Amino acid sequence: MVSVENLLDAWQEFVRGKRAKPDVQEFSLRLMDNILQLHHELVNRTYRHGGYQSFNISDPKPRNIHKANVRDRLLHHAVHRILYPLFDRTFIADSYSCRLSKGTHKAINRFRAFAYKASRNHTRTCWVLQCDVKKFFASVDHRVSLDILKRYISDTDIIRLLREVVGSFHSGIPGKGLPLGNLTSQLLANVYMNELDQFVKHKLKIRHYIRYADDFTILSENKTLLESLTPQIDGFLRQNLKLELHPDKICMKTIASGVDFLGWVHFLGHRVLRTATRRRMLKQIAEHPAPETLISYAGLLRHGNAYKLLASLGF
């Protein structure tokens, strides 16, 4: 993980699309010196993670992003390169966020397949339970996270390094929070929420379960079963992960009435673009009417029933 070879490979991954950034250019002026210095500190266990720059974005809801310096972000890539393959094979198939060969399009296709199965080929009412973890990234407990990591990693030097990375940030409460902006945060979030995935799949024996980041969806023809799951899941989150469900984001609907999931509203035989997503897309096109923007959105729209919208864009 801390070898010069891995750090160099991590640099090649990190620098893509960032070569014009002033801080990246400054680091690259003395690239080998900087990498060798980082390697030396890692080997001698003197490495200390730096601070963060904070800024806000809207994607579309407001988010507070924390950006580490180039040196630390390079380390994040080096750690991720080694640990991602180890953990990815422990995740369930229906976890779709921040994973290779997964993503939103795979998730919505899986949702459609589950809806078909749960409704028995659309012959039964299919109920959908949707839940959201309250302030997930700000609420991740450092001690719980490291305890989970220790179950998979026996190397004390790696655990020491991960403790340094995890402990470099807190969300206002000491020992709590992952920074939105670290590559390692994406992996650590999936490792953390994998505990819930395993509980739902193997303890509760739920078949039609999909998770994307801190949102998850369960489909069933049995409404009573779904209603009984919410307190069990919330209890597990509180007791084992020091998290809780967002009380205002627990939703139970039928597929026939339309279910809002990952930017699309899903019905029995089709899906349409969420109104807010469509408005945001049209605003982006108006502000940046380049062919590349149109082609990108046309690719998105082809994943659902948006023929009129495609036609209005000239496709």
C-alpha cells in the first residue's frame, strides 16, 4: 500500500482531469521528491493527515464538501487501490453506489426487475418501502468504523494509517463524520453500510432490497411485512452503527402510484424523469448549450420514457 510503485500508480489515477489545477501543478513540479517524502513518512509511521478546505455545492441539494490537500488525496488513492478489491467482494450484489460496474442505471434496472418479481408479473400489488439514513456522512462513528475494518484487516500498520485518515475529520462532534470529498470516504461508507446490507439480506431474509449510498428500497407484495421491517432496521442502525432512519423520509407506496427512485418516477411498465430532474436538466442545457451537454443528457433520457423530451432536444 505505501510502496513507491503504488504511490506512483495512484498519482496517475489521481491526476486525470486535474493537471490544470494550481495545487496539482505545484505538487507535480517536484513529483518524485514529494512522493519519496510521503513514502518515507508512511514507512516510518510519521505521516500525519493535513486539514481540509470547505466549500458548498448544490447537486441538487446543498452539500458541504471538504477537500484535502494534494498530498493527502494522493494517499487516499493509494489506500483505495489496495483496499477496494478486498472489500468489494464482500459487498452484496445490490449495493450500487461508488462501485465499479454498478451505478444508477444498473440500480434502476434492478428496481424494475424486482418490481416485476415482487408483483408476480404485475398480477399483484407491489409495495415499496423507501428509507434514508439521517445525516449519514456526518453521523458515521469513527470507533465503530475502525472496529468493522479490524474484522477484515489484521495488519496493524494499515489500521494505524486508516485511523489517521478517519480521525482527520469530524463533523462538529469529536469521533463522528466522514468528509464528503475523500475518495476513501466512498469506500468507508460502503464498508459501514455493508453491515446493514448483511443484516437485511441474511437476518431479515429480504430478497428484493436495493441500496444506493444511504438510501435503500425494499419491494414486496406483503405490506404488513414491510411495515414490520422499519423498527427492526432502525433498531439495528441505532444499536450497531450509531445511526438512525430519517423519520421524514420513510415512505411506503405502490408501484402503480409511482415511486420516485434515483431521479426517475417508476410505474408498472415504464418510468418517467422526475420533474425536478427535468427542470434542472433544461436549466443546465440553457446555460451550457454545447453539443456535448445535449449528447450527455440524451444518453440519460434513453434510460426511460422520455420520447417527447428527446424530440424537443432534437433527438
